[in-house]
Amino acid sequence: DNLLRRAACQEAQAFGNQLIPSTMSLKKATVFLNPAACKGKAMSLFEKNAAPILHLSGLDVTVVKTDYEGQAKKLLELMENTDLIIIAGGDGTVQEVITGLLRRADEAVFSKIPIGFIPLGKTCALSHTLYPESTNQVQHITNATLAILKGETVPLDVLQIKGEKEQPVFAMTGLRWGSYRDAGVKVSKYWYLGPLKTKAAHFFSTLKEWPQKHQAALMYLGPTERPPEEPEEKPSRPPLYVRLYRRLKLYWSPPPKEVSQEVSAEDWEQLELSTIELSIATRNRQLDLMRTEDFMDICIEADTVSKGQFVNRGSQKMRDPHLCPEGSQCIQASRCILQLPEGTEGSFGIDNEDYEAMPVEVKLLPRKLRFFCDPRMREQMLRAAVQ
């Protein structure tokens, strides 16, 4: 572990030793660190493995530690300009930071700031997309921190999930509602059963109520065409006489007002569903940089599974929560409205965080945020897209 840390620090020092012109200021990086992540070990993991790399790299680093759940959302509202945002924690910390970021009044400007993710939490779904798999925790954290310095980014989709009264919540992975998710939350209660705890949680879930059906009404719109990439370089400013001519032209003959393209009622597809589990997920796990359409995956699982299938599939779902098994109905949509019957109890899992189950509208924000990724992973994605 010490050899890995030393090698990473030497690599970071090469970035720190680069000369910058006297007219340029140091790049500012704001780190949102959740010390409670990874059962309270996140603080020491960050200070041992990530902090030395960031400080050696020549960045002006500000570390903001969160003291309680939901604090990151409030801190993001007060955040001033920064060149990089770094999230050090798990899925819950990512969700809090991006929700705070996208709730800002000036989110159009702040959503262009590149984001780094240092995986320190119990569940880190994004790390599968952004960094190579590694069984060594130190190597995984140092790889993620070095990826921020290398500067390669990929655009990721975001889901905007809005209830009737609440402010919207934003998710990078997706929303789950159903029996597998409810049983998965209770697995840690059976810790004394060791490797059998997952099967036990799902088995005891079948004893309480069977068959388990979740009924709802779903309205959705199909995938949308992906617009061409905007050029990052700004075009050179035209001469003064050209600018004057354009302004006069606009003054004398203003352009016609655009007709608002509200979605008509006929465009919505409607579906009554009875399912054991419903999941709405982004395509961030199977990122395709060259695809021509933007959509999220809606998976409606059949409610006709046997108890044995439920217990076995529950173990698979713990490893891959958004697995869509055979016999499920899969829909590609850009926007959907989920209506629940009155008196529906239970909760949603949004990026592995609990939220009360209620009628919601889920909207895809395609390529909304740019995350730093390992250059090897970006090459791999581009190669897969070409093939």
C-alpha cells in the first residue's frame, strides 16, 4: 500500500512541478468529504490516500466536511466560484452534491464545472463507469484521484425526480421501487447469519406477504434525438461593422417568436402495471459516447415469480441492483410520470438512499454533468462504440 501511495504521489508531483504564467491563478478545487462514509473510515482513507496527491498537484484545495445528512445540499447553495468540484464519499454523497448543485438558480453555469469522484463509500456505483476495477482499495482511491489531475472527462446523464410538493431530487444511477429493494435494505439486520444473511432477508420477506405486487399507472414519452456536440472552442469575435449591421437588422426585423413545443396528450403512452419491482435507470453503467438517442431504461418485472426464484434473484440484485431479468418489460423513455394508488406505503430507493413513495415525474437530463474519468476507461468506451 505504501509503494502504491508513493508512486501516485510521484506522478502527482509531476503536475505540481509544471510552471504556470504569472497572469494565471492556481486552479481552485472544492472537496466535499463525508467523514461518515464507509462506516466512519472515509476521513482516514481520504487523508492517507487522496489528500497528499491533491496537495502535491499544485491545486488550491479547500476541504468541506459534512456533519449531517443533507448538509451538502445547503453548502452547495452558498458555494462560490470554483474550477473543480470533488466528491469524496459514496452514492449518497454524490446524490446530495449534485442535487444541491442543480437546485441552484445559476445551475446552467455551475453544471459546466467538471466533477471528480473519489470512491470512499460502501456503495459507489459510478466508480464502475469511471475507473478500472481494482481489488486493492488504496489503488482504487489513488487511481480515482490521479484521474482528476489527468483531466479526461465524460458526460453523464442525470435523472430529475420531482414529487407534487417537494423540490426535485437528482440521481446519477436511478430509482427503484419494489420487493427486492425492500428486502435488500433489511439484509444488514441479519448480520449474525454471515454469508446466508442475503437469502435470509429475502426468505423472511416472502413469509410476511405473498404474492408481493406493486400496482401503479405509468405514462411515458419515447427516446429523444441526441443533438450534435457543441464545439468547446468559442468562435472568434466578428469585426465591429458586422456586429453593428446584425444589431440593426434585429432591431428593424425581429425574429418570429418561437412556438412553445409543449408535449400534447397524444404523445404520452399509458400503461397500468402490476409488478414485483420497478426500476428507472440512466445509461451511465453502459455508457455509449457515440449513441444517437437519449433515453433512460424502465424495467417492469413480472409479478409471477415463485418464492424460490425471488430468493435466488434477490442475491443477484444485491450485486447488480438494476438487473432486468428475463420476462420483464423493458421500456426506453425520455420522461415518465408514475402515479401510485392512494394509501401506497413503502419507499423508493434513489441512488441507494431512502425516499417516501409518492407520485413522481422522472425526467432525463442528457449529458448534464461532466465527470473526470480514467483515460483508459474513456479509450475503452470509444473503442466499444466504434466496434
